[in-house]
Amino acid sequence: MKMDDTNTLSNRNIAAAEIDLMPYVSALLDARWWLLLATVAGGVLAGAWAFNTPYMYESGVRASVVNLKDPGGVSPDDRRASEVLTLVEHGFVMGTTRDNHDEVILARLRSRDFTTRFLDQFNIYKHLYPEHWSEEQQSWKPGFKPDRGESLTRFRDEVRAITLDEETEILTIAMRWHDPVLASEMANLYVDAFNEFIREKTQNEVQRKQIFLHEELLRSDIVEIQQSIYRLIEAQTAIAMLASARDEYALEIIDPAAIAYKSFTTSRKKKVIMGTFAGVLLGIFAVLLNVQIQIMLRIITRYRAAERSVKSHEDYKSNGSI
């Protein structure tokens, strides 16, 4: 009976130790200077990080995809030739457009082919690696050559952002950079360069088709085939003229990029405040964790002492009974 009372008292002491808040409060008061040091250290580290990290600005162009419903102005469905010839005309004339035209334009806008061309054309590498570029000589410093694959990945993940509004089908081509003027210039240049890129692809395709059609015209003696080929040549000429005459050939600019006057990243003041709070919270957590570990060690010590006491008592009783 006496041993049961001892165990009950021990369990009560353990429970009381578990719910007692005074050790935590006392530890926080004793560590107040350490907490103050942690607070100052958090603010200083956050301030150093904030002032060494430049503000980032974002400028974007809002544009819509130009969808050519009737390229070349010649409809193959006029049925001015036989059914087979009409299908041929349809393939030549309507081959420049697709049912998923908008998706194809968006894919080409993000493509490695065009992005690499843009980086090369405007030498964006010098902005990605400014420490290795000599402005005076307009060349790379000796011993350095930018990695095109790494530059493409950095530009795609850190600089360029292309989003599509599913409801309005409006594209936003944005550039993020620590220089707001350069961010707006790159965004506008990107759209202009893409229109030129698609125009060149169209003109090259038209030229290739016209060469083929002229060769077929010389080989054919059938009047209906010659008439069909003339219509195809006329349509390809109209497509080439449309591509040359229209500046915004693939993307129609709705709102060009303007210089951003406000950074989209967290302000330095907020970073310092957040670092200060983080320092004091980490300090409090360390103090409370230390107190909790000490309490657990004391509980374990008492528990083992109680176990040894019970075992000794049982051994004594067993020896006495013998």
C-alpha cells in the first residue's frame, strides 16, 4: 500500500512538472539579453541581405494573336477546278493556318529556337553576366564565354514571363529585371522580334512554294492544272505581300510595355522587420526547447530512480521471505 502511494505521488509530481509554466517564464527572463542579441542579429542579417539584393521590376506587353482567316484572299471552295485540284489548292493556301493557330503561336513564342535567336540578336548575355562584360571594348573579358544553355534557362526562369488570359485570350509578355528601363525595352523588343521571326518564316515558306509551283507550271500542259497553279501562285503572292505590309504580323500589340516605377518584390524595410521578428522567434524557440529538454531529462532521471527503488524494495521483500 505504501509503495502504491509512492507511485501515485511520483506520477502527480511528473504531471505537475509537465504543466508548470514557470520554468519557461523564468528561462525567458534569464535569457533576455540573449533574446535581445538574437533580435538585433536577425535585423542586421536581414538588412544586409535586403540591401545587397536589388529591387526587381516587371514590365509587360499586352497583345493578341493575329488569326488569318483567309490567307491570300483566294478561297479554294470556289470550285473553279476539279475536286482533286481543289484539295491541292486547299493544302497550299490554307496550309499557312491551323485550327490550333493560337496554340502554335504561343508555343513558338516560348520556343527554344526563337528565345535563342532573341538572346543572340540583342546580346542579352551581357546583361545576364555583367561582371564578365567590358563596356569599353564591347566584348567579353578574356577567358570567358557565356554558356548558351545556362543563359537560356536563366532567361526563361528568371527574366521572361508569358501568361495567357483564358477568358479574354490576351497575352502578357513580361520581363523582370533590376533595371526598369531595360525590363520595358526587352519586353517591347521581344514582341517586335517575334513578329519579324514569324514574318521571315512565312516569307521563306511562300518562296519555297512559289519555286515549286513555277517548276510544276513549266512541266504541265493541262489547262485546268495551269489555271489552278496560277491561282496558287496568286494566293502565295498575296500572303507574301500581307506579311511584308503588316508590322504586327503574328502579335497585335494592345498595350506596349512601360517603365515600372514600383518594384514587385518585398521592400527592404519589410525585409528588415521580418528578419527582426524571425530572430526573436528563433531565440524564444531555442530557449523554450532548452527548457523542455531539461524537464524531460529530469523526468527521465526521476523515473529511473523510482524504478530502481521499486526493484530494490521487491528484492528486499523476496530476500526477507526466504
